Amino acid sequence: MTDPVLTSAENGVLTITINRPEAKNAVNKATAEGIAAALDELDGNDALTVGILTGAGGTFCSGMDLKGFLKGETPLVPGRGFGGLTEKPPAKPLIAAVDGYALAGGMELAISCDLIVANREAKFGIPEVKRGLVAGAGGLIKLPRQITPRLAMELALTGEFIDAERAHAIGLVNHLTFGASIEGALELAAKISANGPLAVRVSKQIIVESEQWSKEEMWKKQGQMAGAVFVSEDAREGAAAFAEKRAPNWKGK
């Protein structure tokens, strides 16, 4: 049996590929568990700085495996949610590389990533209402925080798709590619992985967690997190490398 999720690591980047092209990369329980395991590897391996989530066969993900759903199967991982990702993304940056369709749960996986790179022909949508369902894996919660609430409302109520060009124009997609999105994602990942891993991880943490901070506490909380970075080995190495005009040798601590 073919593995539903494939992984490969190179130059600090872990590429996670949903490998069910015959099912348009629909997520079943095994796929969700495979993604969760890969994300555990991303966070647990000090040699890895950033991850990429993509799909095999020219499609990112068509959402939940409805055939499995009808059999009573749920593609959820306790503590992580749909697809092993939506409720608990990794601590390290994760890029979605989107080709073809990112629909329903597939779009919810994409918007659970920190950055999105998409082929110009890609399509996005949360069409659950067309099947009498709701986008309960994060689409209704996260989308209004990433694009305007009125546009998120329209997409949720009509179930209509938007193309990658429009998704880029409204700020949902970071970069567009003419060829396979993985090439653009790898280029973006290389820029991230060249930086101090501790600084990268804490920068993401502050951006994510600060959404819940009050004005009274935000500077104190940021200071507590950032302070550890400023006194780290990596901070000293970064300064030394700059002064000596050489590439830094990061330790991640």
C-alpha cells in the first residue's frame, strides 16, 4: 500500500507531501495521522527550521475523504484537529505549496499554514455549504482573520471558489508561481532557513500569540520572549558573523 504522506528533508527544510492523487489528496484518518507525525518530526528535529506542506499529482487537497466520512471515519488527530494540523500548527514555520485545488478541508489546511505559495492556476474555496456541511476545521474562524470579514462571509455562504490571482490580491496568498508551487515554496523556505532558527521560531510565536494579548500586557510578553533571543548563542554568532563578513553558524540556542 502506498504511504498517504511522504516526507523528505534537505537543507533544514522538511517537505510533507499528501500522497493520495487518485483521491485528489482527500484526507482520511491515515493521512491525518501521517501529517501529524511529520509535524512532530519538524518540531522535534533541531536540524529542521521550516516545513512545506504540498500535494502529489498536481492537486493540493480536495478536503475530507467523503467516502471515509460515510463509513464513520473521522480524519482528526486528538489535540491537532483535522488533517493533524488545523487546531495545533507546528511551532516552526510551515508553508503551503498549492497546485490545483485547495478546497474545503484542503483550504483549511492551507490557511493553517503560516505562508502560502500557489500556482497561478490554483483554486481556493470552502464549499461545505453545498454539501449541507460547515467549514468546521478552521475556515469560519481563521479566514475572517486573514482576509476581510465580509469577503470571508461571502465565501462561506456561497461556497464559491476564488482563483489564485484573486487570493493573492486580497492577501491570502504570499507568492504566485507560473510553474509548480513547490519551487516557489522551496525558494521561500531557503530564505527562512538561512536565518537564526531560534529567532525565526520566536518571531512566529510572538506574531501568533500576540493576537490574544491586551494592550496592557503586549510589550511585557514580547519582552519576555524576545529577551531570551537577545542573550542567546545565536545572537552573539549573528553579530560576530556580520562583523567578520562570513556566514553565521547557527546553533538554535
